[in-house]
Amino acid sequence: MIKRIKSSRLAMIIAALALVSALLVANARAAAPGIVTMTITAAGKKDTTPPVVTKDDVQLYLNKERTQIADLKHDGKLYLAVLIDDSLDSVIANQWNDLKAFFAAQPDTTYISVSYARNGTAMLVQDFTNNHELAARALRIPLGSGGAFTSPYLALLDLMKRWPASADRHSILLFSSGIDYFRGDFWTKPPDLDSAVSRAQKQNINVWTIYAPDAGHRGRGFFVASRAQSYLSELSDATGAESFYLGISQPVTLKPYFDELATHLSNQYLLTFKASGGAKGRFERVHIATELPYVEFLAPSQVFLPPAK
């Protein structure tokens, strides 16, 4: 009987040690840092051209805590998806010659696609190509009122869900009024805006936006149009990009916007660092700083820390 009791106790001790060991291994795996990549853009203050930035010039703060940067790479491939809201006033097509010139000025390392947002989806016309003339041929006049039942944010989600993952830079150039005709009520934030921001941050996609009025009568109101512009700004700011607009009327020319965007795209960096997202992964606030004079950075407001493997 005594031998049986001792054997039982020994078995319990062995089982307890095995459980503790398993928990320690699980905790170690959960705490193991993974590689996080984000795209940041150097911008010169007061219209100055930013200098080339090195890793030593950049400070990374994760939730206000200084975090070591593993690497900082300049240039490399860029995948730029142009998404045009099909509900826009057809007058916007007068700007396509300048957009084609913008395409032509991009380096061979820039791959461009063209899609149209309609009925909450992104209708692909031209897949990614570094034949910029081929991409330019995909531009057409928006449908106007014929494409009015759309949501630019649902179309963004649709486009991003079909975007293959890679370690390169990713940007979307969205032409839209910012008004959600599909699921919005014109008075509150579009229900899919936050989801679009979160997915863009998770996939490291910068969403640049250019405001243009649509063909709908409701979009002509100052209050509705101004709120819609603020949603486009929120989308761009949160994803490390910029929103371009001047009032709520049709811009005379978009060329200054294209020129500024070209400068931004040529001053982008892929920043990598190590961080743990725990068992399920999580979003964390991020801030990029530098002591370089007259230089600031466009960066997403938060990044996704992937789950530990």
C-alpha cells in the first residue's frame, strides 16, 4: 500500500512538472518578438526637399516607449493601386492627362493598377504593371450618376482583401468625394471607415486620397461635403499618407497634388522592428521622430503586432 501511495505521489509530481514546463514554453512563445514592417515617408518642412535618412536619424516610439529599429530601407518596389470612385462627376476626367503624366514619371520599380469603385466593390481594369503606358490606357470617364450606389470604404476593403502580401511598399491613391451612398446616412461616420483603416494598417498600406465632387445632388451641400472630406483626411492620416483637397468644388488642376505625391513616394522608407503581439496579435500606437532639421515623417497612427509563432 505504501509503495502504491509513493508511486501515485511521484506520478502527480511528474505531471505537475510537465504542466509547468508546458506553461513556460507557451509563455516564452507568446513573448517571442516578431518582425513588424511599416512604411514611413520623409517630408521636408516649409516645402524643402528632405535629405536621405539613415537608421540613426530616426526614433521609433511604441506606445510612448522607445523601441529599437532593426532596419531602414530606402527605395525598392512600390505597388500603387489607383482606385477611382465611379460616382464622381465626369468633369474629373479632364485631369487624366496630368494623371497619365504622373504615371509616366514613375520609376520602373513602381507597379500601377487601376480600379473603379462601384456598388461597394473594386472593379479591376488593369492589374499591377510597370508598363505605365498600359496603366494609363485603363483610365476612363467615371459613370457619374450611374455609379452613385457606392461606398469608397467598402470598395477599399474589397481591394485590400484581394491584395497579395509582400514585403514591398504598398499605396492606394483614392479619388472620391468621401460620401458613402451605399451604407452611410450622410450625418455620421461611414460604418466601414474604421475597418478600412484597420485593414490598411495591418497590411502596411498607405491610402492617399484626392477629393473630387460626385454627380449626386446631396454631395453638393457644404456640410455633407465638408464632413466627407474630413473622413478622407482621417483615412489618410491614420494610414501614414496625406489627403489633398481645396474647398468642395472641382479643382482647376490636380497637377500640384500629383507633383507632391510623387515627391512623397520617392522619399519613402521601409522600417522594421521586433515586437511581440502576444498570442492573438494586437494594434499599438506608434510615433516616429527625428532630430533632423526641417524634416517630419508621415507614418500610420498605429501598427499591428502579429501573434507570436
